[in-house]
Amino acid sequence: MIMVTGVNGQLASRTLAELNERGVTALGGSRTPTGTQRRLDFDDPATIDLTGVATLVLVSAGYAEDDQVIARHRALLDAAGRAGVAQVIYTSLTGAGDHLGFALAHRVTEQMIRAGGLAWTILRNGLYAELFGALLAWTPDGLESAFGAGALSAVARADLAAAAAVVASEPTAHAGRVYELVGNPITAPGIAERLGTTHRTIGLDEYRARLLGDAGMLPFQPPMLASIATGVRHGFLDNTSPDLARLLGRPLTDPLTVAADTAASTRPGRH
């Protein structure tokens, strides 16, 4: 049996849906399960039940500080070893993102997986095109961001979910592989042009100040988002790879369209 963790999240839920559409039997796990989902609370290791699971798709529990994320992943991997799981498929971070503020937890998790004695596959996911579009801010004059003219090899979330489903459907064929799952480079000015508007670049200091002044932000989020901005701005996230298209066996979803649609959906007065 295949289990996908974190199925209340967008990537995991789409991965589970992709598996079901392929006629592959899979079960979802969640801290707050519904229906046939199994309860998986990484913060309560004694409750983690992986009985009958042969292939575990570990969708990163990355919405926290590094120590908490790593502890969660360690608890799940320990449970996988005890339950006799055969293979772990982990949704990690693109290799070009080692400088990002949330990379460390991914790399430590990769190390734990490699040392754990189970078969494994690492899916090094690029940043979502949806995220890139959502991080652009609207002003009366158009879009603005701290990305400058730097390019991001953004990827549609749906493509990453489809790739995870491909690997989970035939896990042994992908054992011991590390895949770089990135899309085609796009830029903030390119998104603005697609939307028929302009893009203005703000300084990283101004961007960080805005993030720190946002009462809705959790403490780890401002440095995480600032690291994405400087990484894109200075050309560290425009890497390319054929891995995703090869896994999918089709052209990639256009990330520029996805990012532009996301940005357009946040435009004031569109409703």
C-alpha cells in the first residue's frame, strides 16, 4: 500500500488524487484525518501507524522552524523502519536552493533517509509558480517585488504532484534516484508583461521591513521569504533540468501562465 502524508495540504492532496486517477490504491495520512484517511501526527510519535504501508510518500512538514521539522521527519522515518516500510519517497528542495532559509531541514532529512536502511527516492522540487505569483504585490501603478529581473525556474504544483504519483506508482524503478524537478525560468517583469502592467523593484531592506511588520507572519517566515527574494534577484534559482518532463512524459505546464494567473487573482478590484 502507498501512503501520502499531509493530505490536507495542496501538494499531498493533488498527489493522492493523481494516484487515484491512475487506478493506484493509496491512502492519505493527516494530523486531522477525514473519511478513510489515517491519523498521522508527527508531533505525537506514539500515534504514528504505518501498518501495511509499503511505499511512503513523505511530503515535507516544513511549516515550522528547522528543529521542529527535523524532529517530525525523524519520528515518521523511525516509525517507517519499525513498520517495515520498503521505500520512502521524499519531496525535498531543488539543489540550487541550498542557500535558502529553509534548505537545512530538507538536507538533514535527506541524510536521515539515506542512512535509514530503507529504499528511497528524493524529489528535489523547485519553487511553485503559484508562490512566485502570490509574492508579487499590487500597487496603483502595477506590480512590485524584491525579485528584480532575476529568474526563477518555477514549476506548477500540479506537475510536481503528478511526478510524485509517477514515482510512487512504480517505486522500485526509481529507487536510489535523486530528481531535480524544476520548471522553466520566468521573471517578475515577465509576469507583469503577461498581465499588461509594469513591475517595480524594491530593495531587500524595504522588503524585509515589510515582512517583519506583518503581524500575520510567523517568526520563521520573514527570513525564509527574504532568502527567496535575494536568491531569485541574484540568479541562484534559475537552474534547469530535464528530469520533470522525462518523468511526466509530456511538456511541463507553463509556469509563466500559472504565476500570472495567481498574481491576477490577487489584483484589487477584480471581484
